[in-house]
Amino acid sequence: MSGITALGTTYNLPNYSGILYQLTPADVPFFSAIGGLSGGGGQAADYEFEWETFDLRDAAQNTVLEGADAPTEQNRVRANATNILQIHQETVGVSYTKQAANQRKSGLNNDQSNPVANELDWQTEQMLKQMVRDINWSFINGVYQKPSDNTTARKTRGLLSAIASNVTDAAGGVTATGTAAASTDLITLTTHGLAAGDTVTFSSVGTATPLIAGQAYYVLAAGLTANDFKVSRTKGGVPVDITANGTVIWSKGVALTKTMVDDTLQMAYDNGGLTEQATATLLCGSAQKRAITNAYVTAGNYVRKELVGNVGGVTVDRIDTDFGTLNVMLDRAMSQSTVAVVSMEQCSPVYLDIPGKGHFFQEPLAKTGAKDRNQIYGEVGLKYGNERAHAKILNLK
């Protein structure tokens, strides 16, 4: 099973009978939570949008003499932060024959019905799910891109890219540089020192597609030598098919500890984050969810086993820390080697309202033959507030 980039017909979209199960999870916790907390999000009047920040002076015992003249004027200067909306646009199309022959089956010739009664509506629904997954991934991992003309697409800055002040590098800044080969899918570095199952996170992938910077990969036993190794997106999974040669830079993952989390929480707290206990959240993938639980269970009675609440409608677990009770939110879009400390109340989606259509909409395209085609369109970006109110831990195992 896979997707196709073509008009849907009776030949490339087979029908079957029985219960229809979705294999790919469609949950988008981060996007759902910040939308719920912000009442659905905000609107922009341009494809760029901004918000403001200001600070207060350090507290001190500022006193004056009795009868003193008024002191010299003092004022606080505001600053701005910006982001950009990215365009999501997709098309689904189904032939007239495919829509009419909805009980033509390619599996067992039995008397059960095909559960998909309207192919165009079903395909539109699945495309919308995919687009929402793309938005959630972009809001976490997106790399900012503001083009000078319309030959390059706009890209919103994701949360992890936005966090610059409060960063813990579990690898301590240690990196390694090697070469990736398309012909063998091997990454080569003399005496690389890696073992099967180790986690590596690329900080630079050069031209070595489809490797992605910032994402966790696992070293495989297959092809592993003292100088060469292959990587997979999952432990023991299929090797990444490297399609172009390139120079890559990576860090070897280090196991998370409670001290790492506590130190990172302190950075966020000292810089003005974690002020709203109800929305202070650790955002992580499955590997670091287990690591966080293990680190705090080992240290004592810090983990609350009961479900005690939600963030923006998303159910979360909670742990007790020196900086209050924190939510722990599991999100599949998070790299397995990264944990983010998020002041969720400062994050929200921002949309561009298309006149007469809305934020995200589906519309039929013009007839060009014996088929129906729907377009789904929307422009959206992430507002993340004060980046110093968030933090992240990188290069975890």
C-alpha cells in the first residue's frame, strides 16, 4: 500500500470489503493543544506576522533620599519577533467511473460491501489528515525560509528552530564528520566508534538526501564495520536509501538524566518561562518519554501515574519537578533524540483568511474531463511567543 500521484481510477484505487483500518496514526498533539489553548488560533493580515516582547529591569533596592528631585526618566524598549505563513495546497481527483463502480472489488468476491461509498469524499478526508500532520511536523521541526521572490516556497519557523537561548547539548558539543554514499547507503568515517543500536543526530546533511538534520537515526548491525555504518529511522529498521553523496556531521546520542532535565528547566525558569503551571510541558517522542519516566522514577516518587488533566484538550501525564508539576506530552513528530520544554500558553497557530473562503478550505476545481477534482488550501504559521520561555535538550540516546 502507498500513495499515488495520479488521477484515481478503478485500476489504481482498488476496492475491498470488510472493516477499513487506518495504519498511520493521525494524532497531532502539539497542534491540537496550542489550537485549543488559543481558541483556534489567530489571524494575520499579511503572509508575515509579528508580535512584541519587552523586559523589566533587574529587581534591586532602588531608593532615594528624602525630598529628592524627580530622578532621570527611564523607559522600557519593546522588541519584535516575526514568523511567516507557509502554504499548504493539495489536490485529489477521481474519475466518474471510479465513483460509480464503488462495489467493484479487487479482493475476495463475496457479498460484503465496500465500506467506502464516496471515493472523492474519502480521499479528501485522508488528504486533510495528511495536511494536518504536515502542519504539526512543521510547527515542531520547521526551518524558517523567507524567499525574495515566488521561485521559492515560504516556510514557517518551527518551535525547535526558534529555541536559541536555552539549549542543553547532551553530547557536550562533540561531533563527527563523515561521507554518505548513494551507491552503498553507507556512512564512512575511519574508526567511527559507533555500535549497533546507537542513536545519531545529524546537525548537517549537506547534499546527502533524504537524511534530515535534527532527526534521530539508529545505527544498524547490517553493514556495520569499524569504518562504515548504515542508519534507519527506527531501531533495527530498514536502512535509509541515500540517494545523493554528501558530507554529514553528527553527534552520538547520550542517555537522558534527571539532572539534564532539571538544568534545562532551570534555564527556562530563570529566563521567564514555566510561569503557567497548567501549561508547562515537556514535549517528546516515544524514546524520551520512557527515558523521562525512568529518570524520575529512579530518583524517587516524582511520576504521577494517574491521568490528572489535559493541555488544550490533549490528555497528558505529569511529573513533579523542582520547578513545579510539568505535563509530559507525547508527539510522534518530535525527534527521538530531543526533548523540548514548552510554555504552551505562548504558542498558537496563525492563519491567513482567504476572502469568502476562510482559513483552510476545500473547493472543487474546474471541469476538464470525466472526473471530479478537489483542491484543499490554507496558509498557516507558528507564533511561539518569547523563545527564552522555552528550552530544549539535543542529542539524546
